[in-house]
Amino acid sequence: MIKVIAVLCSLASPTDCHEQIVTTSDFADVSMQSCLMGAPQLAEWMNQHPAERLAAWRCVIGSQDRRGA
């Protein structure tokens, strides 16, 4: 399984950023190539989180521990 880990920053406080695993069932069929190119599911996920800005993302295979940015 490919996990998408996003670096999200608050629009209210742009220096307040954190990493979050955004992989959901919508990402179940995302290939590594699609993920690296900016999976369309990521844009859709961001539309559901209007208070945050996507600063970066990365794609990892398998499990990944959540850590702060």
C-alpha cells in the first residue's frame, strides 16, 4: 500500500506546519507514479480541508510513523 504523507500549514498561522498521513480509501488504488505526480485524490482531499495549505507531500510504500514537521 502506498501512503501519502502531506506537510500541511495553517492558513491562519503559515509557520504552523505538521505532517499528516492523508491516505484514505480514496487512495487505495494510487500507484507510486501517480502519487509522485500529485494524485488527483490529494487535491480532492485538500478541498475538504480549506483551513490548511499543502506545502509538500511524499509517497511511501508500507507503513510510516507519523512525525511532526
